[in-house]
Amino acid sequence: MTKRSLIRYMAAAITALSLPVICCASSAKDSTGIFKRFRNTKSKTALVKENMELTRLVDSLTAEIDRYRDELTVKDSLTAEILAIYEDNESRSRGGLPVENYTPEVTDSLLNLWYLHKKVNSEDFMPEYDMDSVKFESNVPDSVYIKRLTAMNSFIDLPYNSIVRNYIILYSEKMSKSMPEMLGLCSYYMPIFEEIFNEHDMPEEFKALAIIESALNPTAVSRAGAKGMWQFMYSTAKLYGLTINSFVDERCDPIKSAHAAAEYLKDAYKIFGDWNLAIASYNCGAGNVNKAIRRSGGKRAFWDIYPYLPRETRGYVPAFVGALYTMTYYKEHGIIPQPVELPAVTDTFKINKMLHFKQVSDLVGVPLQTLKDLNPQYRHEIVPGNEREYILRIPYQYSGAFIDHEDSLYAYKADELFNPIVIKKIQDGGDGERIIHRVQRGEVLGMLAIRYRCSVSQIKRWNNLRSDNIRIGQRLVIYRGGTAPSTSSSSASKSVASTAKSASPQKFPADTEYTIYTVKNGDSLYLIAKNYPGVSAQNIMDFNGISSKIKPGMKIKIPKL
């Protein structure tokens, strides 16, 4: 019997078993026909005893149903999208389009769902190992690994030792289920990332960070709250010019977040003068790297400060080498990339009005799932062009149809799709719902943050939690979407000041010279810092003792470094 059948059977059983409870309740009133049927056959004491036994059975069955429903939640969400794709195919068929003429964007949507829904930390996809204790064996000798790494002629120093060897074997031999899919996605994303890093005059090799950060999943969310393919924390993303609001989260835009990653790594290199230390800081923050340097006695080479870095960061540079090696030599290890049919060529349109994906799908013909895949930064399938100019990416073959329908596009079903009530709920944060969540067995704050689209720090603040520990049965107040009522947003901005990738406050000499700058409309600390070589947005924040929030007219000091 399947779990779904079992749930239906249990539900029916509960309904049947509930009848005696009703009868017993009726006996107290002595006023219904149900009681009269049972009064002559059972005493009140017998009914009470039977009621207690049946209540126990109902409670146990209800608990089982809840457990099975929880297990099916993820499958149900994926199933809903799959069914939507099938319905789209059926509508095309009813419209006269034969099955053999389905577009690749429709027929391959099921494959595209792989990287949107796959749990990259699940055991069958990304096996977890204790890399501090495990020692992998391989038939490939050290001399071959060294020769291959040297032949890569990398701009970044690629060290080799037993730790790096372990990670090379991990990526090239121990991830047989995940690497073919990731390498398939590489064929689409890596040329884009190479162009971006070249544009910033940065080593192309940094493209491999997207693999170890998110397995190339544009909507990945970590337990700490980092988001997107490049795994930016909220405050760091804001510092580097990424827009995050009720409608948009540009951390999920692989292209914009890659530009931000390039700028972060450039700033980190200016601080440490070493690419491997810059890579390490991308994982744990410049503050933690500085701390490791101090503890090592001022040494500034990765392997010299290795013992003083956070445990998870020690393996970050070796993992980078392992991923980059596997991207280059996967053929030598017999790995065959799995084809992933994403549009080879896309076109971008500037959007200056409110636009819903459904308007584009219905009138232009672009499958809804394709729009989601190409524009994952729009949280509610809405491009809020009325706020400022945004872009929409669509497959190139639909460009002509988009231009033909552009005049009528924005008015199509606008009253229905942009219902004021729905828009207000989005603007208020998520769907504006205040939730009382009862903690179940196995749940942690990270899981709840992902489910309700908020951060761990927000849940802790809303519930006055001093640690990440929660207990079974505990009731938590959660605001879906992350925005609590009234003035909670100001305290929220303070709580995210300490994040995994944010540098510790830097102390400046008292006689440090500076320039006074008056903030203008449209300014961000990141944009301001770009005009002052050697100065980062974090430097400005530390020097002025401010957060990333600035307002036009504010005067800030730019240190001369």
C-alpha cells in the first residue's frame, strides 16, 4: 500500500472511529437520535471507556498521517509543477500543435526542474564525508595529478598536497551521481561567468566557486541564510549593489550575483594580496581570515594560516582546486556531462511597467517554467518595472513575438494579475501572514527559514532566542517572507550586520585622512567606493560606524588608504 493510499485509509478510519465520540458527546445532552440508538445497548461507563480507547487510536492515526504528509511535501511541490507542464502540453495539443512539435523549452522543462528542486546536500546527490578524517584512494598517482594541475597554467596558484588530493578524488570519483548534471550545467553557465570575470579583469578560474557554493543552483538557500548560485548573505549582497525587496532578490540572478562575486573577490585581493586568501574570505569573511593571520603570527599564506581558519573554511580552497581540476579533466575520469536543454541564446528586454510572467506566457508563448528558469530573481513571477527599470530574459526565438505584442502585453489581465490585495501582501513581505509554528521532530531553524522565506536571525529575534536550539513542541512566531509589522525592519538591518561573508569592523588610526562625500540619489556604498581606488564599501562603513543604509544628503567620510 502506498503512503498516499495509507493516508486516505487512515483518514477514512478516523472518520468512522469519530462516530462513537459524537455519540458519547450526545449522551451528555440526551437529546439526539444517535444517542437513542446506543442507549439501550451500552451503559454510560462502557461508552466513556470506549471513547477513551478510540480517542487514543484517533490521536495515533492522526500523528501517522501528519508524518506521512510531511514526507510527501517536497514531492507534492515538484509534482504540482510537473502537472502544470503536462497541462501546458495538453493545451498546446488542443490548440492544434502536435506532440512532435513541442518546443524544447516545454519538453525539457522537467529536466530544468532538476536543478531548481534537487537537494544538493542529500546523500544520494552530494554525499557528505568528514573530510578531516576520511582518506580516499585512487589509481591515479600523485605525479599525474601534479602534472595535470601544472598543465592547467592557472593564474591562481593551485597547490597540491594530501588534503587537495582528497578533494580532487572527491569531485572526480566520489560524486558520480552529481558531477554529470553539474558539468551539463557548466556548459551553459561557465562561458557566461568567464566573460564576467574577464570584464572585471579577474582570473576566470573563479567560475569554479559556483560549483562548491551551490552546485549551480540559482535558487539555493543555505541554513545560514545565504542565497543564490553565489551564496550571498543579505547584508553583503546589499553592499555590492544587489537589489533585495518584496518582489526581487538579485542574489538569485546568476549574472548579477556573479558580477557582485567578482567585485567581492577583487576587494578581498586588495586586502590580502593573495588569491587563495581571497577565496577563503569568500567563505568565512575577511574578518575571520584576518583573525587567522594574527593567530599565525602574521603569516599571509593559506597553508600557514590553515590551522587557524574555521573548520569549514579549511577545506574551501582544496575544494576549489578539486572542482576546477574536475571541470578540466572530467573526460580522463570517464565522466559524461548530462545534456541540460537551456536556451543557447537569450534576448533581454527592458521593462518599465508592472509585468507578470503569465502575460508573457499567454501572449508571447514562452513557457512559464522557462521564464522562471531564466529569471529566478523575480520572487512572485512579477517584474516590478513601475519601481525602476528591470530586465526580462527570454529565449531568442520569442523576441519577435514579444515585440509584436508589447503594446498589449501590459494591459492583458492586469486587473486580475495585479489585484491590489495581492500586491499589498507582497509589499508587506511574503503573503503578510503571521504564523504560529509548532516545532516537529527533526526540525531546525535553518529548515524553517527556508520554508517561510525568512532568515534564521529573524526567527531568533521574533522569538527572543539566544541560541539556535529549539525543542519539539515549542511554538514559534514567524512572519512569512521575513517582514514583521511596524518598525521591525530597522532592528532587522542591525541584526544582519554580522554575517558569514562580512568583514569584522576595521580600526583606523586616529590621524587617518579622509574626504567628505555627500550622498546623492541612487547612490550605494558600493557605487561610491568604486570612485575611490583602494577603498571598499566595508571600509566606508567601518570608518563612519554606519550600516549599508544611506540617504541622499547624508555626509560620509571616505578614508584615504
